[in-house]
Amino acid sequence: MRYPTRNGLIIPPYELGFITPEENDFKYRRVTNHHHYWTRRQYEKTAVRHTFRNLVDNVSPLVVEQHRGLHDKYSPPPIPHEGLMIDVLDEYLALNGVINLVREKATNETREMSPEHWQQTRLNYRSGHEN
């Protein structure tokens, strides 16, 4: 079964009955980060997709067993239209002043994308010069 969406965006796993990890789960390393939009390969094609996938709002901590269960139960959601991805990122930037991203290979770390870097990414995408 395909992972459910609403208006082109995923329904957060906690709304589907997956449980928020407790403090002890983190303490004993029983938690992994679930990227709402998978697989990674599908989102590496453009900087906009990559940025959208790693937006902190698009990653949720799940207990390892639940994370496995989610992937066993659901196939990846459809890839949102890139215009929608840009809208989500623009809104996040407007609310937060920067775009906070989970590091791809070190998912317990975050980094900030400056407004200037995001604007350059958008310009490159729109002009067809991305990547």
C-alpha cells in the first residue's frame, strides 16, 4: 500500500498511529529518523528535491521497530510536484528566517540554509541550471 498523502504532501506518521519515541528510547538508541519522502535516490536529482526531503519538518524520529514496520506496510509516497516543494520551503523560510535541514548522512545533526543560498537554489532551478 502506498503511503497516504493529503493535498500532495504526506500525512505525518504520528497521525497514522505511529508513536512518538519516549526519552528512554533516545537514551538507549532505539530511535532512527524517518524521512517522510523516500527513497533518497528519488530526491537526489535536483537541489530543490534534496532540500525538501531533508527539511527538519519532513523527518520524524521513530522507534526502530516502528520505522521498519512503516516501511514494511507502505511503499514510498508519490513525489510531490517541485512547485509544491518550493512553496513549502518558501513558507518555512518566511516563518523561521532560515531553512533548517537534517544532514543526509548524519541524521542526528542539522544545518542551516541561508535565505541567500535558498534564493540561489530557486534561481538555478527556474533557469534550468540546477546541479
